[in-house]
Amino acid sequence: MRSIFTSTACIEREQEAIINTKERVNEVKVALEDKLAKDVTVWHVAEVSSVTDYYIVASGTSGPHLKALLTGLQQHMKAKGEVAARTSGMADSGWVIIDFVDVVVHIFAPEEREYYNIEDLWVGAKVAE
């Protein structure tokens, strides 16, 4: 676990994890691509972030598409026995964050992704294959 502020629930979730981190990354990518997410990028940030191991950034084309990406991701991961520790934002806002603790997913509308340009936060991070 990366944070000193780790809750008991997060520790229990990690101990009960059904799939490992790399499998979780792959399953997130599959779920997003199944719903036609655009520009899916996976960043391995473990060496430059104390928050998580991977950030996945994807874009939707509209509010309804962001909602479909979020719902599809949640359903796909639930079928794999994985439930997000938390979800923040709403599809209509143009930015949704889904936190699986070791994998954090950002789903953006194109305008918000360009405006916030969060990829620049991870200078030194590697784009994962």
C-alpha cells in the first residue's frame, strides 16, 4: 500500500483482491475499449507517485458516452470480483475518477482532458504497454 493514510477498508480490500494489479490494469483497458473509449493511456507511476501504481486515462465523446464508460467499467470489474474503493465526479461534469487503489482511472470529455492535461503531472512516469 502506498499511502500512510491507508484505511482499514483499503487494507482488507487489498488482502481480499481476486486479481493482481497487472490483471486489474488489463481488465480496465478491456472494459473501456469494449465501450469504445478514445485515447486510452496507461501510465506506470509507482516510481513517481505515492498514491497509486497505475493511472489510466481515457476519453469519451459526450456526457452519455462517459456515463456508458463508467457503467460498463463498473459492471465489468464487478463481474471480475472487483469493486472500486471510491468513485468521484459525474459523467455530466466531463471528468470521472474511479479508484481501485493500485489503479486509478480518469475518464474525461475531450475538452476537460485537454484543459486539465493531467498527463503532465507524471513527468518521469512510463507509459505502460
